[in-house]
Amino acid sequence: MGQGRRDEGTKGLRGETLRVCFVFGTRPEVIKCAPVIRCLAERDGFEVQTVLTAQHREMSDQVIDVFGVPVTVDLDLMRAGQTLSSLTAGLVERVTGALRELMPDCVMVQGDTTSCFVGALAGFYEGIPVGHLEAGLRTQDVRQPFPEEMNRRLVGSLASFHFAPTEGAKANLLQENVAADRIWVTGNTGIDALRIVSESATVASGSVLADVLAGCDGTVMTVTSHRRENQPFMSGIASAIYELIEAVPDLHVVFPVHLSPAVRDAVMPILHGVERCHLLEPLAYDQFVALMKRSDVILTDSGGIQEEAPYLGKPVLVMRRKTERPEAVDAGTVMLVGDDQATIFDRTLTLLHDGEMRERMGRAVNPYGDGYASDRVANVLMAELGTG
């Protein structure tokens, strides 16, 4: 395990104060890191640092504001039209430079984004131990999702501390020869964030969302879609939603549309102006939580929503062929509907017409934890890095 880059005699690793540096750049990363950051900041012996890559500038800033996450270094690397290669190359140099400046004792990354992978790689290059939140998720197909499945496998080879959300994720890591004493099953920190926010999340008075929901007098279905591997099917997804609105007279669709031009160019021509289809700008996290609470069904390709919605008792239809979260499928809270237009329409229509099925899915036990994973992560860091 790496030992950090501080000179001997300074505080730090095995010393009085442990510097923990979080590297993140997307909205889901900030959501799932925020409760851990808060937990560490409230404990003696920790100094929290953050490096924001701004891989998703506007959407990450929203969540930073909601949770009050401090930003130590803002790399502001997002550029219009940039490729994965150019993003990765720019991140390696800039994140490495930030770590050399900050000299943390541990680098924390979350999930499976390019920012996560490069944060782990830069920490490895600098000899700093890396902690991986949400470790061990696998679909066993490197193209589903792309590039996330490969990113998390690579991080699994670079990390020193693997914080697995479930026993199934731990089993995946063990199969990849990660040492058992380097894996801790903590639950998912995203449930911590949801627990913190959901208790008080209400739709902001006078907001666009408030106006939309005030006019929804029937079934409300929230839709999100953004995954790179779904971009070739985005027009079909939008067409399936259009057909569902036509088939279910009391259905209201609320669709916060991702800022990706590939998503917007496919969705807007088909759904813009359609009655009972409400296309919104991305919502602040607390407002999206309030929307989920009001929803009857959620149709998504998001990973995080597969964990969050069951906590709120909402049935989830996942527009993907494979999921790295099979526990939710096994528990009955989530159903895979693929990326084919006809299949999405048929399976969603079945659920919309079957109230008993919706109720059964909503009652199923959420397998992703109790909302206190952050405390377990902090305890591990204290024990392993010697702050107390």
C-alpha cells in the first residue's frame, strides 16, 4: 500500500491529522461522496480536501450547492465536444498536479466515471492509497455500460480500500482476487444522501416543477435517460414514451432532460410540445428527490436511481440490457426492460395497468443499505490509516 508523499515528521499518515482527498466530477459522484465528506468533516483527526474535475459542470454544481460540499481545487476541465481520450488525457495531468499540491494521505473516488478512474490512477502513480466507494459492481460485459464497466474494473486493480455496497459486490471483487481483508461491505452512500435529503425534500413553491405537478391529476411517471450506450436508441426511447402517453389517457410524464447534446437532439424533436409530457431542465437534487416521492413509476437508465427509488418505495423500470445492480432485480424493486422501443412500451404499459404489481414492487425491501454507510467508511479509514 502506498504511503503518501509527505516528508517525515509532518502530520498525516499514522499521524495526528489525516488528509483525505475526494476526486469527483459528475452529479452522481458528488451525491454519493457528500455524506462521506460530511461524516469525515465532523470527526476529529480528518482534514477533507476535494478536487472537482467538472466533468459535468452544471449538474455537479447543483449538487455541490445542495450539500454545501467545499471545493478545494476546481479543474474546470469540461469542454464542448471533447472525446473520452481527450478528457482522460487532460485529467491525468491535472489531477496528478492537484494531488502533488495537496499531498493527501488517501485519495477517495466513487463509482465508475472517467474522473473516478483517473483519480485512482493518479493516486496510484503518486503512491497514495486509494479508497473506492461503490466498489465491486459488475455486469461482466465491458461494453455494458461503456466505458463505466471497464473504469470500475481498472479502479478495482488500483484501490487499496474497497467499500462494497452489497455482499454480491464483495463476491465480484473476491473473484477478481482482491484480498478479503481489503473489502468492507458498507451499504451504498447514495442511500445516506437520500436519507439526509428526503426527510425535508419538498417541491419549491413557484417553481416550474411545482406548476407541472399541480397539473398532474393522474399517474405520474418520471423519466431519465443519459447513458452513452443508449444514445443510438434514444429516439426509440422517446418514441416509446410518446406511445405510452397516447395509450394511457391519465399518464403524465415528467422528464428532466440531460444536458448531453446527443440526448437532447434525439428527445426534443419527438417529445417537445406533446400534451402531458413535461420536458424540464435538470433538477437540483432535492427537487429531483421531491419528484421521485410524487411519482408512481420511474423509467430510467440511471444506476443511482435503481438504488434510490426503492428506498422511497417506487417501482423502477430500467432501460438497459444488463445491470451491475442485480440485487434490486432479485429483490423485485427493479425490472429490466432493455433498450428496444417495443419492449419498453410493452413492459411499461403492463406496469402502468397493473396496480398490484406496482404496489408489490414498491413494498420490496431495498437491498442497498440503511443510510449509514458513511459512518462505516469513516471507521475503516480511521482504523486502517491510524487517526485514532
